[in-house]
Amino acid sequence: MKLKIDGKETQVQPGTSILGAAQAMGVLIPRYCYHPSLSVAGNCRICLVEIEGAPKLVTACSTPCAEGMSVLTTSEKVRAARRDVLEFLLINHPLDCPICDQAGECGLQDYYMEHGLHKSRFPQADKVRRHKRRDVGKYLVLDNERCILCTRCVRFCEEVTKTGELCVRERGDRSYIDLKPGSRLDNDYSLNIADICPVGAFTSADFRFKKRVWFLERTASVCAGCATGCPIEVHHRDNIVYRLMPRPEEGFPAWLCDEGRMTCKSLRAPGRPAAAFCEEGNLKPAAGLRFAASRLGKLKPEQVAIFGSPFMSLEDNLALAELAAAIGTKNFCLHFSTEPGIKDGILKNTDHSPNSRGLALIHAVYGGYTREQFSERLASGEVRFVLGRNEEVKAALAAAKTDIPSSVFSFSDEPAPGRACVLPAASHFESDCLFINYAGRLRRARAAVKAPEGVLPVWQAADRIASMLGAPIRLETRAAVLERLKAKIPELAAAPLSDDKAEFELK
Amino acid sequence: MVARMIKTKKVDNRPLTLLERLYFTEIAAGMLVTLKHFFRNLFKPSNIVTVNYPEDRIPLPGNARLRTRHRLKLRADGTPKCVACYMCQTACPAYCIDITAGEYSDGNPVEKYPVGFDIDLSRCVMCGMCVEACPEDAIAMDTGEIPGGALTRDEMFMTKRDLLRNLPGEPSLLGASNRLHNEWDGTRVKKK
């Protein structure tokens, strides 16, 4: 189907909206109520465009393209319409920009600067007053005065989460967004509402007033909250991660679950170790590694157990596997049994670990015990020292009902009582690393912030320990780790691991 | 047509006279000037033209139009007018403003206030961009104090406590958030 937009000819599939066709050409038509992942409402009227020959302007979001249509998106009539629609929307909009968290990423501000720039003809004192700062859910604050009634939030709750907590009450200029009686906005995806709200009506209670958005730096990364591995954008400044936002990527919906967004909280949790805690007291991270190595060095190889983890990256698990091989111990486990799958039909995975597929690849090459066999080995009493991730070592020792001295890598504020040595490790926000999600897709986490001084990613720590034991594994740099991954794991032999942009999927 | 005004000063380049070349007469004349000031200051100290800066300062004339040390204005109930919007911090070319925002917990509809508001005057270039940028009329540079002449860097570091101050005739009622606050404050007073 052929049509003309702003005089340029284009070809689209039948059923495409004018807005979609224009966007494909790179012509951005302003929108408030339209969202590509939600149904079309056509109530904000900012996307009005002119069709040559049509008596009136039409909404670009809800009008399908027709053969031979000639659309004008920048004509004088269209620009006047946008200006007037904006003026209508701003009539009752409060002058809250200085205290509004949306300022800087607000649709009203952006389009006002682009299309409006009019002086208000409406006295400030006559603006409609509504309920402000409403506590509507665990993560959200609602300000009804700022709302422009685009109903994106209502449609999100109806169509995406299918929980339907929100509705529009009253009619005309009295209408406002409200919770349905007896409900609260605490579904698993509620923070997406703060994202899709084009104005500052819904704001995040967690991010509220923490940082102005124009100060934030952005790093593209992936979420490690579950096996789905959603694409995220880490928003950070001065080495502090302020929030995680969904990032558009093909094959993923434009959402992010609340749980995933909160994964950055453990980074600056007060209990997270920045120094190594050993039997001898607090040590600098490097000294902690020396302590762990000296304990390992005193033991026979078969007395040492090494525990890989699906919560750690490909690099980390490879280095631990290499360390086990270098020490010469048979007591290592790179196994994790799970049944991944999207449990709620949107994003959340039944498998909470980000890298179980990646661990399975390394397990297939390096072998080692399964979890059950490993538990038996721990219970047998032969093992005298365990090296692994804090949470899992704890669980494994509890399951085997033993308390073996162990050295654990700690990524979060999870307490590690009674361990011989707690080694702080850099998380996926602090070091570049790779995961493989439940669908076999390679996921790249990129370092957004710097780890505390001396705190290394696990692969680097494993390399240091191996060198101190006199059994070097030669994984000093990340390039070396990626080379080793390619060389050792046949599935990844052709993978573009070091190319930061390239996509890869397991067969 | 604007008339050009060029001031010239004629320099007397004549050769020195014999008396001047003798040196001692000139020394004595110079010493006389010094001694004149010395005795005048000794017997009538109120006539001294210099002050012991920075301990003593000459007050600026009342009609002085210049940017002086910052202050943060207050509302009628003593809360800062500032709503921690970060406009001044964004506009500041010297990066000398550092704000920490917080949230009112007492139902104040303004919601936001500065928990901390620091200005490092040793970095400040006194450009006045912060005053221009402020949407709430909360920051002003009209205290009449010229910063500088401090003995330590810490003295030049202004915190919120140092900055909060109203001049006579205030508080002013400008600013959208201030209007919100004043309405709320009114209802609160009535309830009392």
C-alpha cells in the first residue's frame, strides 16, 4: 500500500496507522496516549495530522493508512492544532515542574518547548485542584492534578498485567484516575506505570527526589534478576546506581518487573562488604585473597571443593572451573537443575538465576558433580574447605548438615556468619560480564559503576588465587577469559563474545 | 553619534633640577608626608582611610547595585522557599552548588525541600545565574556582603544554615510552590 507523508512516498502493510508509517520513515508525530505496546485510545489529540482532501484533521495513532493518501504532519493547520491541544492540556496542569520528578523527561515540557511556547491565558488561581501525593501502591505515588488523562496506566493494568486496578472516575473536566474500590496498585509490574506516564502523575516512590534525571548517565546492560535477562538501562551518577529502566530490544517486551528494578539496591546496601572478613579480622580485598589462597595451599587437592553458580557470569564460572582443574580437585560442582519458563506470561521466570544455561555449558565441558552428589561429598567429611558464592555455599552446607570452613564470594548484603573468609566480589553492575538466558540468548551486562577499591570480579579473584597457589590459570584479562571460553566451549566457539554489539543465540 | 571620551595624562619628562638631584631634600619631603599621616593617625584615629580588612569592612552604599553573597529566602513560617528543583545547580557554571533533596512528611503540599544546600563560595564566580534560574524566587544575591578575605577554605563554604536569612519586609509571596504552601499554611492556622 502506497501513501505520501510530507510529500515523501512510502510503502506500508495494510492496517498500519499513520503514526506507525510516519515513525518508520523517521517522522516523529507527538503522542501522549499512544504507546506501541498498548491498545490505541486516541484521546489526547496531540497527534492530529492533516490528510489532503479530508475535511478535518485526524488522529494519526488511530487512523489506518489508505492507498494514495497524502498526509501532512507539519502544515500550518497541524501546528496550530498541536499548539491548541497543548494549551487545553496545560489549562489545568499545575506549575509543579520544580517539585515534579518527571521534569526533564516530561511529555508536556518537551512538546511545549517544541510546539507551544505560548503564554498561559488561564489564571493560575482558577486551575482545577485535585488530590496530590496519593499513596497508591508499594512503589508508586499518584498526583491527580498533573494527570492529563491519557489512560496509558489504565490500559497497562487492563492489557499487560490484566489486574485492572485503575479506572477513570467522573466525566468531563471532573474526571480523574482512581484505584478501583478495595484495590491497591501493587502488581509485579507497577513501576512500568511510572515509565509510561507521559507526565508526572505517577512517579516512583523509590526514585522520588533522589536525582534530577538530566544529571543521570546511562549504561545499556541486562537484568540479572531471573533467567529472562531483560535488557535494561542503568541510570547512574557519581558511582551510584539510581534506577534501572527497560531498554528496547527485539524479542523483549518494553517492560521490566519491579523485582528486577530493585536488584540495584543490594549494591549500596549497608551490609554489603567492601573489605574481606576473615578469621584474622578485616582485611583489604587483596589480602583476603591471599588468606584464602594460604588456606587452600595447606590442604591436599581432594580436600578442596569448588562451587560454581548459575547466579555468576560465564567468566566467573569458567575461571572457577579452571581453578578446580589447576588445583587438581575432583570436588567441584558446576551443576544446577532448573525448569525455566515465563511464569506469568509477561517476563518473570520460574528460574531465578540469570545464567543457568551458561552454567550448563560449562558443566558439559568440565564435568564435575551434580548438586546431589556434591552434597553427599560435603557430608562425607573428606572435604575440608569450600570456595563458592555465599548464598549457595550456605544452602549447600545446610543441606549437607555440616559446617566446613569455607571462603565465599559475596555480591550483596546477604550475611555470611561463621565463614572462614568472606571475599567481596564485583557484581554485574560493576564489571562487564556475560550471561546466557533461559532461551539461550547471550546477554551482556556492562559495568556502569566502579566496584569499591580492590574489589575484583570472581574470575579475576580466581586467577589471583590460582597464581598464589602456584598453579596459574592465565586469565589475567577479560580478553583472555573470552578467548578461553571460545576455545573450551564448543557452543561458544563461533560466538562474537568480544564484539560488544553483536547478538548471539545458542542453537 | 556618541562622542568619544579619551582621557590623556601628560607626563612631565623634564630633567631633574639640582635640588632634586641632591636626593636628600626629596627624601626629607617624602618623610614629611609620611610623618604627617603618622601623627594625624596617632592623634585622630577616626580619620584613618584604611580599614582592617577582613575583620572590619566598609558597608556598601544603600543604592549599590551588585551581586553579593547568596541567601535563601524563607516563607512566613520559617521554612525555606527553596524546593530543591536543582535549577541553580544545573545553571551554575562553577559547579559550586550542591543540593540534597528531601520530602516533607507533614502533609505540606510542596512535598519537596532541600535537606542540604551548600554553596562553596571559594568556587563561586558570582555570576548570578542561580538567581536567574530559580523558579521559586528562593535564592538571592542581595546580602550586601562581599565574600572573600577568609582565612580558611571552610569559612567560604556556606551550608543551608548559613544561607537561610530574610531581609526586612519579607517573606515575599512569589513562586508557584510558595502559593501552594501559603494556602496550606492558611488552612493549618485556621484549624489551630
